[in-house]
Amino acid sequence: PDSTIAPTIKRLDEAVVNRIAAGEIIHRPANALKELIENSLDAGSTSIQVSIKDGGLKLLQIQDNGHGIRVGDLAIVCERFTTSKLRTFDDLSTMSTYGFRGEALASVSHIAHVTITTKTKDSNCAYKASYSDGAIIPSKPGGAAEPKPCAGNNGTQISAEDLFYNVPTRRKALKNATEEYNRILDVVNRYAIHNEGVSFTCRKVGSNTPDVHTTTSATVVDNIRHIYGSAVANELLSLEKSYPVYPLKIKGWISNANYSVKKFVMLLFINHRSVESPAIRKAIEAVYTTYLPKNTHPWVYLSLEMDPRNVDVNVHPTKREVHFMNEEEVIATICEAIQDRLGDANVSRNFLTQT
Ligand code: ADP
Ligand code: MG
């Protein structure tokens, strides 16, 4: 091409634009599942069952017992920017639900074959609809694109099949189903521990025994024991502190000085959303260095609650990166709380061994 001639500018197809946007939100099956789990929790579910084929690349399915979706909403539920959670821009700052931008289901429907079966408690039957690129697919060619009545329990089942079927480069990059399944399990494990009172299961299709199974009556420590094992569950210190000045509430379970592992396990939730924070991670590691043998690490589950107005959840479409006000002071406060707890525990242990 002659680079001295200005090329013409063309508008991208809407489907292409949406597929690009979807790829920014969903990089791999575990990202899609996280969105679906958060939707189920937003819907007030107490039972969330996940079924997986080929690391979620062939099938990612989630069944919940939440409030369901009204049949009249099924036509637009997979369109971009349709949500029951956010109404005005100002609502963004006070959102307590996980979702808020109405992009998750739309994204999945642009890169997978999505089927939703849902029943609200005041409906006589369930309704089922399959989606492609945000819209319901007619059940027969030329037929009406509308949900079909069917049998079903209260709640919602969402299936995403053939993830990235239309994004060949992404599909090629995700060859290892075992690795993808492990990431999926990690997401389920984290949410299972953070949501006492909600039963989670995760299984591979065709397997009789689930790989995770928590019950509604299990405590947080029961769930930690079930998922991460007794070695850590037996060595936990509880943490619970409130700081009205920020305001900030810290809750969690952290391993004591008797426990150490090769790899730092950190489950971090900010306002009930599973997030990563390299800054918090690094600071906590530093606190533990005086307590643990060299090159070993703690196990930490932390739930931070802050005024939603102080948390900027809108920095990134995946909502994984969260920034908040007074970040440095807040991190220092968290470290102090952990330091105090570890110190107390250590003192009482020495005292016990001395007497
Ligand atoms: P958001 O969660 O940001 O609102 P989503 O695309 O994730 O956007 O979901 C769109 C809408 O679909 C939600 O606002 C909610 O009303 C409905 N929805 C999605 N999943 C479920 C579910 N499991 N149970 C009930 N309603 C759901
Ligand atoms: Mg959502």
C-alpha cells in the first residue's frame, strides 16, 4: 500500500465492536464464571452449582436458586448495558451489588452460545431462551425470537457453550483444560469461603463426585478446612476490627506463626468482590516475615468493607482492580491489625510453653 495516500475510515460492524469489548472483560473461562457467580449472589441465591466441560471451554454452566429473571426481561437481558442494578450515574457510587454495568451476560453471549433457563417464584413455569450476539435466537428458522415455556425450578440456569468459538486466537491460547479448570475451582473456592450460608458445588460433567461441595450450614472455618485442608484450618486466627474514621471494617481469618507454606495464599475481598491488590499483598507479606521461617508464607483471607463512595470500582471493565481512598493509611491499618493479632497469639503461646 502507498503510505502517502490517506486510507478511508470505515465504521466497524457492531458485532465486531461488541466482540472486542467482550474480549476485554472475559479473558478466560474463570472470568466468565466469576461474573456468573456474582450475578447468582446478587439474585439472593443460597445454592450455586457449577458444571464444567473441558475447563469451561466446551461448557460452563451455573444453576442457582435466586430470584430469577422476569420473562419480559429475557429479550434484552443479553444486550449490552441492560441491568436491573444501576439506574443513574450517581448510583455507581452507592452500588452494593456486584454487577452494575450490564455487560457480563452481553459479553458472554458475544463469544459463546448462551442458554438461559429461569423461573421467578410467581411464574407457573420456567422460560428458556438461547442467545447469540446479545439477542434471542428463534427456535426455528424464521420463527419468533422469544422465550419458550418449559419445566424448571425457581432460579436461573445459565449455560455458555464453546467459549471463544468465534475468537480463534484466544481459543488457541487456551489449550490447557486442566489449567483452566484449576482457575475455575479457585474462583469457586474463594466465593465459597466468603459466602457462609450459601452452598457451592463445582464438578466436571460426567463425574459423580464434585470437586468442591460446601453446605449452607457450614461455618467459614468449616469451609476453609474442606477446601484448603486441616493443616491451615487448625492454625487460624480470627480478625475483626472496625475503624469508623475511614470508615473501614476488616474481617477475616489469617494463619498464625505455626503455619507456613511455599506459596502465599491470599483471598481478598473488597465490598464482597474478589479482587487482587499487589500493594496489600506485599504489605502483609512484610508483616509475616518476622514470624515465619525464611522463604515461607502465610495463608490469609481478608474481607474489607468500605463506604462504596470511597471505592472506585470503575477503573477497569473486569472490576478486578479496585482503588480506594486513603489507600496508604488503610493498608497501614490492615497491617497493624494483623501485627497485633500475630503478636497477641505469639505472646500467649510463649506464656503457655513457659508454664
Ligand atoms: P449486571 O450484573 O451488571 O447488571 P449482567 O450482564 O451481569 O449485568 O446481568 C444483566 C441482568 O441480568 C442483571 O442486572 C440481572 O437483572 C439479570 N441476571 C443475570 N444473572 C442473573 C441470575 N443468575 N439471577 C437473576 N437475575 C440475573
Ligand atoms: Mg453481573
